[in-house]
Amino acid sequence: MSQAVSSQAPSDFRAVLRRLVEETPGAWGAIFVDWEGEAVDLFATSDEYEVKLAGAETGLLLNRLVAAGTSSELGRTIAMQIRAADDQYFLHTLDQEYFVLLGAIARARLAAAVEELRRLV
């Protein structure tokens, strides 16, 4: 298992993020982000910058989905999963101002982590 890296002071929510990452085989980070893409707290198994970047980038996508849902009256986006060549991401909104993102390698099985995250939030 990789050694966790963190330069931020620990928080109560960091324990939730850490557990989410440690209990998800293949996960490399989780981040609690505000709607402007700013990291509130995170847990990373390697480079924090990569986790922050993933949070900011998926936050931009989430904002576009929220805007599209609002303008088309489809409703509020609650969660989304993104699969890329090397990684996959699961994003779950906490409310209209915050979301949590879990990042994992492409072959990771996120089903249990997704259910855990939904239960926690």
C-alpha cells in the first residue's frame, strides 16, 4: 500500500476521505471540493497536486452539467462517473455548494466505494 501524502492539517472529513481511498482497491485519492473548484480537504496516496487538479477539472464539468440541467429543466445533477483510458472518477454532490471526488485507476472496481460514499453523504 502506498504511503499517504498530505501537507494540510487533518480534519474530521479527511478521515472519511482516507477510509474511502483505503477501502477502494486501486483508488489514489479523494477530495472534498467547493463549487468554485477549490479544495476544502483531500486525501492522496501520492501527489496531492494531481488530486487537486482532478477536483478542479471535474468541478468545471459538473458546473456545466448543472447549468444544462437547470436550463433544460432536467433537474439537479447528483452524481456522475467518468471513465478515461488510465483513470476513472466518481463525483457525488453533497449539496449545491460542495462535492466529493474519488479517483482510481481504470481497472478499479468502484461499485463498493460508490455505495459507501452515497451512504456517508
